[in-house]
Amino acid sequence: MVKLIALYKQPEDQQKFDGHYFGTHAPITEKIPGLKKMEVTKIIGSPMGESEYYLLCEMYYEDKDALNTAMKTDEAKASGKDLMKFAGNLVTLMIGEEVNE
């Protein structure tokens, strides 16, 4: 499995962020073809106390080819456009691969 990971820094207005993220952005993202599973985690702190991060979203795809194919779809383009509009300055995107050792 391959994951597209979105890590969001603390927004200025958490209520406004949550409203858009859960009411608009997540439903757009969930429609991306090839997406197997989407897990969202609210960051509540770190071992040292507070965290600069607010939210983590992991989007699972069968493999890198499936992810690359998905990213070319209209649904992925709509998700990316919305992401940049509401959280472009807050988000870091990464691609990871599960390791089964």
C-alpha cells in the first residue's frame, strides 16, 4: 500500500478550518478514483506538550501507479484546487509506503 499523507499546521481559526475540511474538502477527496481508505487524525499534542501540527490525513492507494493514475483525475484536481484555496499555506504533502518487516 502507498499513502498520500497530508500534514496540516495549526490553523488560525480551528472552527472555520474544521467546517471547510470536514464539510467540503474531505467529501471532495473521498471521491477520488482508486482511493482505498482515508484516515483523518486530529493531533492533540506531542510528548513535549503542544504540537505545531493540527491534522493528519492518510489516503491509501493500492500502489504508486494507482496513486499516479488517481492524481490525474478530475476529482483529484478538484481536491488539490480546494486544498490550495483553504490550506495551501498550512499543508505539507508526502508519499509513503507501508513497510511489512
